[in-house]
Amino acid sequence: MKFIISWLLLVGLFSKEGEPKQTTVVILLYPGVELLDFAGPLEVFSLMENTKVVTVAAKPGSLAIMKKTLTITPDYPLETCPQPDILVVPGASPDHIRTVVDDAAVINWIRQTTPKRALTMSVCTGAYVLAKAGLFTGKTVTTHWASTQMLQQMNADARVMEHTRFVEDGKLVTTAGVSAGIDGALRVVSRLKGPAAARSIAETIEYDKWDPNSGLIVGQQPPTKGIRSGKKQAVAKPVSPIKPAGPGTALATDGVDPVCGMTVQKGTAVTMMFGATRYGFCSEICRTRFKREPAKYVSR
Amino acid sequence: MKFIISWLLLVGLFSKEGEPKQTTVVILLYPGVELLDFAGPLEVFSLMENTKVVTVAAKPGSLAIMKKTLTITPDYPLETCPQPDILVVPGASPDHIRTVVDDAAVINWIRQTTPKRALTMSVCTGAYVLAKAGLFTGKTVTTHWASTQMLQQMNADARVMEHTRFVEDGKLVTTAGVSAGIDGALRVVSRLKGPAAARSIAETIEYDKWDPNSGLIVGQQPPTKGIRSGKKQAVAKPVSPIKPAGPGTALATDGVDPVCGMTVQKGTAVTMMFGATRYGFCSEICRTRFKREPAKYVSR
């Protein structure tokens, strides 16, 4: 309890008079953002006491998401968005997240609002955006299981973990894919308002298999119990470095990973033959998945 | 496999030529609908093969949800909505769900489209809407843990279960609260496309603690392993009937349950004294919760 209060004072979530000020949670939205990536945290934070949740996007107007199944209208464009105490960056499929990573206005806004932020959180491939904004240098982080090797490749100075629901490293919380945003947000509630508050929210949303120990808290909670990966329980560990294909087994040209849809470079992709074609992958993870069910991915 | 194919033929999800036709999943939206209630199923069904997911609302135009944090625009009003193969009715807090239950146009539309539907699913208090439409007669169903006794009280001819993530009874799938919509939708995928397809979607959304046996399938899967209720694992069982307060301990007037916010009638509410006030509850579940932390609810 003492630790939590010191921490709150440190990050300014108490006003000078000692009264808790309202926490502003800002969720970044963009065309193609994955619904459950942000719905989990939005749901959890909307149940956190003394909290205002708002949504922001690069520009005013509506956004089509989930293959145009849903139209959403964010509250603010970047220019008028209130300073976030907590920023949540949800992920998306590779083509959509790339657009955000390449949006200088979004990246600059994230950088500019960082010093006054208590906490920054990414869900799934939202990690790419925070990496681009320079928040991952020297940090331990995670992302969707299919993206850990790619994230490591893009950020040699970060320690990318696999088999963990979330990683908390100081003011940075990163989570595994899609539904893991719920766990990341519950961890933030636990840190800001205490474990009982987080448990009460987990009960309200009937997240009955919630395990506060399924994440890695740097400096506090090692090792984690790990998460279920496929059929077996796996312990959090740094992702294995990618071993690109050597001469004779490299891709002839840059291509697209048939599993995750990411662009892969001929120089760095791991590859394998299927039929008469050589396929390139962003990671060993995607290659393994392809090996298991090639027909599924070739027919896409 | 044989069973699945027979069942698909039965419900018309294969066209007469034997080619699988596209499955249309329609998600009902309304002002105040709980985000995660529909985000889970929308996410899961958007990953189901050969499936089109659309959203419908009583009227055209945008809806404010999550205390106005998010504005969403459904695809169709009732009049022009395509016939659903699968209808998903998400829940909301008691005040919002009551508005839908009382909306004759919505209830009539659900009734009219029922005969041609392969499957109907509710999440959380969305069960109230299906109950009102008459779909629960003689059926085994579930809802959010705080609403099971109320649902039983409203539907003497249904068997309301507690401690189960979902219940499948023929063409009806009902789920526990909020996040349990994910499990209900994965069950539907498993039934329509096979367990491997459901497992693949669970992997994609990193729902790593997914347990296909956490629900009750009437006539097929008894008993379930049950779900974690508070700290202990509980097995699915019919909810205990409510025992209203007797003379001398009844409410003086109709009131509001301080825990769940539902309207409670003086004739049927269970009650307890706290300080000088008698409080009324929709269920023993809410009374127990109040007993544990009365200060939390009185101060609301």
C-alpha cells in the first residue's frame, strides 16, 4: 500500500492538495484498429473509479473498422485531445498498423505527450507504434505471439518476451494479442487502485479465469507462471532471435508472409519451399504455423 | 463430423447444391449497449470463415455507448436488415437493457426473424430481451451472475443456470456476463465449423485460457467443469429460487437494488437493514455482495 501511494505521488496522480485527481485514459483509434484490442481496455478503464476514458484519432470524423462491419467516431482529433495520464495504443493487422507507424503526426503526438504521461500501454501490434515513437529503448516488452520476432528484429535495443500476457516495465505496459488487453488494463487498475479494485472489475465483466500473475512485472514479479501456448503451459522468456535464410534459400524478391500478412524482406526473411514455391516468413513462429497447415495459408 | 454435417443440413447453412452458403451474423446494438458484450462475439465471428457480420439497431443513426465514451453507427435499421442466420443480443446495465426489453419494434423483429434463424445467442443481460421475445420457454439458459435470480423470477418456465460460461440448448446459446460472449461465440464456431476452427480463432485472439468445456451443452456435455466463481471453482447448477422478504422485513415501497441498479418491487425483493435503512435486492447474489462491502454501495 505504501509503495502504491509513493508511486501515485511520484507520477502526479494526486493533486497538490492530496485529493486524487481524475485519471484521463486516452485510447488511440485509427482505420482498421482491431475491435477487441481496444474494447477490453475501454471496458476495464470505464469501470475504474475516478476515471475519464476518451478516444482520439489522427483526424476528425468516422472510422470504418473490422472490415467495415463497424463505424466508430472518436471523441477528439490529436490537436484538441486532453493530455493523457494513460495512453492505450491498440493493435491491428499488419497492413493497418503500418499506416499508423508511418503517420508522423501520430508518432510526434505520442512523443510530445510522453513526459507528462503516468503510463503508456500497448495491446498486440500496437507495440510497433510505441517502438516507432522511441519508447522501447532498453525496455522489456511483449506483443502478439506472431509478432514477437518481428518486433525484436525492429528493436535490437529492446528485450521482447514471449509466453506472457503482459509485461510491465516502469511506466510502460505492453500486452500479448487482442484479448490480452483485458489483462494489461486489469494490471494497470491493480497498480493504480489496488488488487481488490482490479478483482472487482474482473468479477463485473466475468473474466473469471483472470490471473494477476500471468504477466511479467520487471523487478517485482519474476518469474511469471507463464501462459498457455497451444496445449501446454509455457513460461515467459525472451524471444529467440530470427535466423534469416542463407544463400540459395533466401527469397528472390521481397514478399508477404502468408501467415500474418506482414511484408518480408528477401534479406531477412526465414523461408521454406511448399510445392514449387519458396515462401518467406517474418519469424520462425509463422514458419512453424505454416508447416503445420500449409494448405490453409496457400489458399488465402 | 457426421453429426455436424447433419446439423448444418438441418438448419440450412448449406445451400441446396451442397455448397456452403455465407453465414450472416447480425449483432443488435442500442444506446448504452455494453462494449465488450458485443466486441467479443463481433471479433470472433469476423474471423469465422465464409461469414458476414453486420450490425442492426432499432433506428438509423449513431449511438452513444459506454457513458458516451464511444459513438458507433450500426449498419442497418430493423426494416432493411438482412435475415440473420445467427442473431447476437448483447447486454447492458439494467436501465439500458430495460429500454430494449420495452421496445416492441425490436421484440417483434426478433420474433419475426426467429423461424428462419439457425441460432440465437445472448450475452449477459441480453438474455432479458430474448426472454421477452418468448425464446426461453422450456429452455435451459444463463446470464450475468448478478442477474440469474432475476431472470429466473421473470421466467418461471425456463431453467436458469449459474456458474457456467455459456449454455447451449438447441438453437439457443446464452452466456454469462460481458467477457463470456467470447466463449459463447467460440462455441458457435466450434458447432458450425468444428473445434479446430474455434481453436484457431482462440489462438489468433490469444484467448489462451479458453476452455471449450466451460459451458453446458444440453443433452451432450453434462456436467461441465464449471467456472471460477470468486476464488473457488464452481459447478454449473440451477440458480436457487429467490425467497422474498416476509411481513415486517419487506420494503415499504418499490426501490432500486444498490448493487446492480435494477428496480425492485416491495412484494418480491429480498431485503436487509444497514444503519437505519432497509435496502431491497433483486437477488440473494446482490444481497451477499452488499453484505460484504455495504459502504461501497451505500455511497454510490
